[in-house]
Amino acid sequence: MLPDDWLRLRAADYPVPPDAPLADLTADLTELLGHPDAELRDHVARPALHAWIRRGVYDDLLVGLGDGIATGLGNGLGQSGTASVFRRVASAEVLAACIARDTRRPLLAGGKVLDWADRIATWLLAERDLRGHVPGQGWAQAVCRGADALAVVAASPHCGRAELGVLLEVLGERVTAPGAIAWESDEADHLAGATLRLLRRDLLPLDRVEMWVATIGDRAFGISAGSGGPDPVAANVDAFLRALYLQLALAPKPPAIRSDLLLTVVAVLRELHPEFLG
């Protein structure tokens, strides 16, 4: 289909065209996931695939769709500053939609969901293009969208205590990843939101999560110590801990360990900012 045809489809709320094979339509949409034009990428391809997945169009084809979409996570991985990031980010979002469909209506074997989860996590930790808004091309936001995808994974019934523990470590590694740039596109909020979604499962013990918070906090001490120049990673860690505190304190449906975990987060923040909180 031509771009104008897809735009007309959007105006009609993404019905499945009856005069074209679904496989061909899917191939076209998958190609558009990496298009540098944000109108086609973000307002046609992604919402069309999301709508069709949500409406059950792919229920009998979900494994094949997800496997095909997952290949996009490796498209140009390792590059930074190129348009290839858009395909990777969109692939993570659509793959998460496949997992969300299975959560709402069981369709997949647990092994397949965990395989896709591993591929999303591997991509997020390896992603080097951390730009937020790209002038002339729209939003990339790999960290935000990757965190959102992990939040979907965390809600899957195929994730038990062991799998949630792995997801927690992945989030921690992304927060403290060396070589990062200072966040400026709500990355801290999205990572904290994914953490909260995971904790709402009430499967991880308090001592495990407290140790995780303390380990993350250790990475930020350089910013308050004032040694050397500005440390973007330490600033990111600090922003994450603030966001985690805010969401633990105010977000609905708190995890069972909220009260005790809040004390831990507050203690770390006091250590980081004794001049204001000590």
C-alpha cells in the first residue's frame, strides 16, 4: 500500500483492508516501523499493528508476528545518531504488545514469552543511541520505550520470582549504565514506572529490593561529593531514585513492601543530599 492509503486507513481507525493479504500488509507496516517520517512511523505503522494485535487479528499468528518483529531489535544495534534507532524502538513496543495480548488472553507458551523478554532486555542494555527527540524525525526515546516494554513483560503471568529478579537487575543495569548521557526525556519516570509494575507483583522479598536500591545509590555518590566534573550517570541515578520515591509514595495500587521500601529510598537520598535532607 502507498503512504496515502495508510493515512486513509488511520482516519478510519485502522480497519484491516479486505482486498490485500494480511502477510503483505504486515510486511508493509513492519517496514514503516523504521521510517524516518514520524507521521508514517508513529501515527500509522505502530498504532495499526497495536490495534490489530489488540483486536485479535493476529491471535493465530502471534508467534510468527512476534518472532519477525523481534529481528528489528538488532537492526543497526550499536549505532548512535542514525535513523536505525527508530526501527529498534518500535520493534520493542510492538513485541511488548504481543506479550500484552497473551497476558489478556493466553495464546503463547511461557518459553516464547520469556524468549521475547530476553531479547527486549538484551537490546535495552546494548542500546547506544539514547537520544530523546530527534529534530526533523520525531521521538526515539529508547530508554523510555524499553522500560515500558519491560513493564509489560513484568505483568506477564509467565514471569515468576526468578524472572522478575532478572528484570529488576536489567533495570538497575540500565539506570547505572556507563557512558550514558544525562537524561532529558522522562527516562527516570519510565524506569521507575517499570520498577513499580514489577514490584506490584509482590513476589520479590524486601531485602532483595533494598539491596538493589542501595547498590544503585552507590553509583550516585560522586555527584554529591563534587569530585571531578559533572557525572551524567550519577545524575541519572539520582533522578531515578527521586522518581522511584515519588511513584512509591503517590502512585495507586502500591506494592506490599511500599512502606519499608520508602524508608530505604529516603535513606539513600539523605546520604546523597545531606545539605538538604540530612
